[in-house]
Amino acid sequence: MSATVSTLDVDPRYLTQAAASDLAVPDELSRRSARARLLLLAGLVLAIVAIVTLLPGLAGLRTRLSHAAPGWLGLGIGLKVLSGLGYIAVFRMVFCRRMSWRVSSQIGMSELGANALLPTGGAGGLALGAWALKRGGMPTNEIARRTVAFFLLTSVVNVVGLIVVGLGLATGVFPGETNLALTIVPAAIAAIAIFGALVAGRAAARLHRRLESSREGERSRRARVVWETLAAAADGVDEAVAFLREGDPLLIAGMIAYLFFDVMIVWAAFRAFGAAPPLAIVWIAYLIGELGGLIPVPGGIGGVDAGLVGALVLYNVPITSATSAVLAYRAIALWVPALLGSSAFLALRRTLRNESSAISICAPQTEMEVIGLGRVVIGSPATLQ
């Protein structure tokens, strides 16, 4: 991009104000709901602990778990924090680069905590971020567009990783499985997913234009909802592509870090109980097994666990070794963001209550061309005086 973008100070008197109905914490993000989901999450964890502890035939698993190396588990906790920092970087780069890192961290970590508690396959965290940005005056349509872009950007590394690892295993570049059905097929499906996302974006844009020109679409409430959804999907795909073409190093690093450090937690969990399978096997099993997170239970408990264990066993990892590593990984992946996210959410509420300008800086601003500067963002008419 050849034009330079600069930002002038924002006069709070000119900031876009959110509607009163947008200021209240959504029911699913309220303290009572959070407590209920924490209790449910704890109950599910206790149920798993009881099954592992009491069920006959799991003596080998119990013995393996009792000999965990604390140092490797501590490394896993550190890797989860680094993964969270990658998520925060992507959030800030996509939604509001003018926002301070402190506030970006509060929202991003709160989103990760919500993802651990809300049974929505990751959408719960994005809903929390949307609520915070809406309170700051960001329009709903812009939030929707950037949410689609954010989801695509945080998913594209997973898909590309599946292609690279699958092809690497199939060609023998990476040690491990060589069965084409377990290497080429997942890679091909991932490639089709990328193509499908781009085609869906173009199709949504065409349908949006067709509905926009329809009188019936202007009168029908249902049609307006469809119109807005199509617009968000089409614009979100275009936005994601534009971000990738921009090639900002911080955005790319955040996208990679968010996935890389999370996968490496699984590797560290294997090392906590002994030897780990080839790293490529850990990666491809993780990328396939994480699809279980789409099952609507808090934190994906049960779905992700079964998916990861099943994928690892499919790639010839012993079931006892796979189960112990996955249980350790899931404990880290759930409780670290849940605890850090809860603290971040409390800090975010204080920020929203006492420092509204920290969020309002992301409200829409006027742009104009300035000779020698390119496109300049003008915070308010007052800044021109």
C-alpha cells in the first residue's frame, strides 16, 4: 500500500454512541451465566477424572498419568499463553489497530476465556468481542464483516498447515505415515475448503447485489437479515484476502503463533509422559481432531478429546499414550484461558465503565486525501480547528 495512513486525536464529543440496549452485558456473558458454565465445566472435568480413576481396565492409563513430568506440563502452560498472545495480535490487527495493546489484550483474552466456557465452537468469544466493540460505537455491519475476516484468518493457517503436513508425509519429506488415504486425502479436502471459501464469498456478493436491487428485499424483514448476512460474508472474505495481500508481519506472526504454540502443547504433553510421536503426526492428528470442537458443549469437552485421541490412534499412536497426552493438553487448553480470561473480562468491564474512549477510538472516523500524506483519518471536526 503506497498511501500513508495517520490518525489524529479523537474528540470524545464526536464519538459514535452505542444504543442503550447494547451497553448491558449479554445474558450468555453475565456473571451468573459464567459461574454456571464454570460449574458445568468443572462437573465435566470431575466426571472424566472419576471415569479414569474408577473404571476397570484403565490401570495402564492411571499409571502413566501418575508419572507425568511437571516441567513439560509447565512448558505446555507457557505455550498456551504464547498462543493467546498470537490470538490477541490477530484481533488487534483485524478489528482496531488504534486500540492500545492493554485493551486489545483484555478483549482478546476474554474471548479465549469465553471460548473455553461457551458451547459455540469458538463463536462465543467473538460474540464477547463484538459486544465490547459495539459499546465503543463500532457499527454492527463493520463488526460482522471483520468477524468473518477474523474467523477466516485464524482458520487459514490450520487449513494450509493440513495441506503442507499432508503432502510432506505423503512424499516422505516428514517422517511418519505414508498411507495416501491418511495424507493426500486430508490435504486435498483442505485445499477444496480454501477454494470453497473464496467461491462462497463471490457467490454471497452476487446474491447480495441481486437482493439489494429487489424491492421485495427492501420491504421484507427476513430479506434484510439475509441481505446483511450475505453482505457480511462477501465483505468478510474480501477483507481477509486484503489482509493477506497486505502481508503485515505482525498479523502473519500472530496467525502462525496462535496455531503453532497450541499444537506444540500436545507435543509437550506427550513428552510429559515419555516419548512423543513424530511431530508431523502430532500436527496432522491435531488439525483433524480439533474438528470435534464444533460439538456444542463447553470447551468442546468430549468432542475434541475423542477427536484428538481417535485421530492419533488412526495414525498408529498407542491409545494409552494418546489418551494421557490429550487429557493433559485439554486440561491446559481449558483452564489456562478460562482463568486468565475471567481476570481479563473483569478488567475489561472496568475499562468499559471508566475508560470508554479506550474502546471508542475504534468508532468510524472520516478519511480524506492530504497531499504528501495520502489518506488521513480525521477523528472529528474539532481536530481540524
